[in-house]
Amino acid sequence: MAAHLAAARVMPTNKTAVYLYCVVRSARRPSLAGASSGVPSGTAPAAHKVTGNLWMIVADVPLDVYGPASLESRLRDLDWVAAVAIAHEAIVERFTRARGSVVVPAKLFTMFSTMDKALADVTGRRAEIQRVMKRIEGCEEWGIRITRHAVVPAAGADARAASGAAFLLARKAVRDAVVTARTQASAAAETAFVALARLSRDATQRERRSEPGTNPPVLEAAFLVAVTGRARFKAEALRQTKACAAAGADLALTGPWPAYNFIGHPASSDVAS
């Protein structure tokens, strides 16, 4: 879905909330036999029919853990957030791999104060969800992250090994080398993106952002790739990895993933987080 609707901040009065993992299109009730236990402190995930062949995968979670008052402090606990994210992803991927189903994942911590509100929200978005499912059916997401090789200063750039004019020239040489390396890596990254996008149904670049350290990614991107085109896509990624290496950059390929970057969100939480 193209746009995310802001969550309404409703304070629930019951002791649990309904946690939404994903919406699944399946001709029969999706099986959760042998599935993982889901997010910490939550009940076992269950399939709840929306309408027709659409199903919500949901669980009950306690508000003394996931409610607004508790969640704000818990979000600072990176180990706990990681455990929730891994559990959420495990449930989503289970249905992504299921034959004959199409999955629209919910974003992390999508919750509703009651099942009726969850059902009403997803039902109200049914046409939009179906359009998204039609677009991503038979596809999976792959990602790339491209970073520059570190530029190692020549020995002459060390202040202890040179002085005066020689030192200044060495420093300039290092700065010039950094600029050249950045330019070459950026060009190789853009070439890789274009080449891989041609083999994808859709592609998107992540907005550049400030990151700690001196060598942030040159490019991060996601690609919606048909399962039938996976081998060709991976072969092209290997070619671009070699081309990037020759230009002084590393290309890391990840996937396959559920199509998180190409679906928007199937629901808008009504439990403040």
C-alpha cells in the first residue's frame, strides 16, 4: 500500500491487545501446526478469518508489557526489541513460504484494543490489500548494501615520516584518493542498482542517512523479484559484486525476504506505541 496512515492513539481499557502479524490470502484456514510461539509474552498465533479468502494472523498480548505505559521504556531495551522482531519475522516467513498463499506483513507492534477493531480496520482496507497482493504475488524481496573500501593512507602521509611541503603534498594525495574512491564507488553502486532493477518488478533505494563511523553505506536498496527470476537476479548480483569490488566497494546481497518494502501496511494500530 502506498501510504501509511498514522495510528490513532486510543487508550485501551482491557488487559490485552490483539497483535497483528500479517494478512494472508489462502483458500483454506492457514495452518499454524508446529509454528513458533510468537512474540514474547503473547498467546500462540492464530488465524482469524476476515472475509472470503483473507485471514489475519493474530495473538493476544498483555498490555502490562505491550501497552503504551510499558512499551515506551521497553523500546529502549534493544535485546527485547530484537527478540520481538525475530519472533514476528518467523511467523510472517512461515506463511510466505506456504504454497498457494500470499502474505502482506504488518509492521512491528501493530496492535488493536479488540478483535472487532482489528477486523474492522483490515476489512476496511480489503480492496487495497487485494491490490497489493496481486502486485507481489509470486515475488520475494532481495536487498543490497554497498560500502566503500577504506582508503589506507600512504606512508608519506604520516606526520612522523614527513614534514613541511612533503607532508602537505602527502595529505592532499590522501584527500584526492578518498574523493576518487567515493566517486568510483558511487558510480559502481548506481550501475548495480540499475542492472538489478531491470530484473525486478519494482525497486527502491533507501534514503541516505547519517550513521556512526566514517564509512556509511554508498547505497542501500530493495528489489521485488519474481521467484521464477531468482537465479537470473542472483547471477547479476554476483556480476555486480565483482564490478563493485573492482571499483573499491563491497556489495552485500540479502534475502529472500517477505516484501516489506513494497506493501505499505495492512493495518493502522489503535493501541498507542
